[in-house]
Amino acid sequence: MSDRNTGLFLAGNVDDQTIVEAFSHARELKDGLLVGDEAPRVGRGIRDGHAYTHVALRLFEVAGLRLMDDDTLPPVDDLEQILGVHLSRAAGRAVFAFYDEEHGAGGAAVYEKGQLVSRDCHDARETAPVHRGLKTTVPLGNLDPSDWIWRPASDTIEAAMLPLVGPGVRTDDDIVALIEAAGAANLPETPPPATPPKPRKRDALRTFARSWLRR
């Protein structure tokens, strides 16, 4: 994972205070984990006449997105779910986009008006390629060797991003262009912690990886 291929994008120019409020619901904030290099960063840009907001976290950029990596959906108190729900309520649409050409994976998760409405990830990082959807994870068979997972992954990303920034966002290069144009910087204030949700169970390896990254 890297900041080249992972991002959370919102429709329109969402103000800092709205983003601060969304983070206030996260357990990670209560635990003091979203500071320093791990602090949220926000940028804004315009592409093809469409204003958009980019919300960045080193956690997502380095450790990945559970919405893309896990066969089952993250629990409702997961940071990704919290941000998707609250920010899509404010912006109307929020998209987690991910593309890793080198290792063979890509897709998007879309929230609209506080609801997760789609999740599509085409992932060939393991032995057998799979597709992760909202409710199921299924093997991908009969893939065209010339396209492999790249075309369906790119199609998914473009469809998810189309209402936000217009057509043509299909690869990691397209995602990084959006990120660089937005120029994300740290939020001007630390979000106040809301009442924390109950701790969630995590896969042991992911727990170790994320804990190590937050040191």
C-alpha cells in the first residue's frame, strides 16, 4: 500500500469542521492514535469541473483498507465505516478507491447519504483471484489473460468515481493525480473525542501491523 494508490474522496468541497466532526466518532481518536504522522490530512481539488475533497490517513495508505482486504465487511464501529457513513451524510457521496497494479488488486467502496451502497474489489494478491462484494466473496474464474483483474478493477473504480470527478479515473496514476492536485495538509485542529464505541475484535496479524505502524 502507498499514498499513490489509496484514497477517500468526497463530493464537493467539504469544510474542515465537518471532517473534524466525523473523526470525533472514532475510537482511534479516543486512544490518541491520530496524531503526528498519523493525523488526518485533507485537501480539495477540481477535476473536469467537479469539486472534490480528499481525506488521507497514513493508516490507510500503509496498512490498507479493510473494505478492500477483508472478505467480510468491517463492523460499524470500524474507522472506515465511521468515516464513510458520516462523511457521505455531509457530502452525499464518499468513495474509498484503491488500485495496486503491481500486486494485482483494485476496487472501490461507495457510501451515499450515510449508507454503504456498494463494495467491489478484484483481488489477485493471494493464490486464487477473488471478487469481494457487499455480501459475498467469490472466486474469479475465466479471466482474460490479457486483462486479468486490471480491466474489471479499473471499470469498478471509474464507475465509483464518475459522479465525483467525471470519467477516466481508472488506475493508480489517476488516483495519485487526484491526490496531488488536492494537496492534502493536516487539519487545523484536533477533533474532540466522541463517546468511544466498544473495542472490536481484529485479525491478529492486522492488529499487529496497525499497532506497529502507529508507534
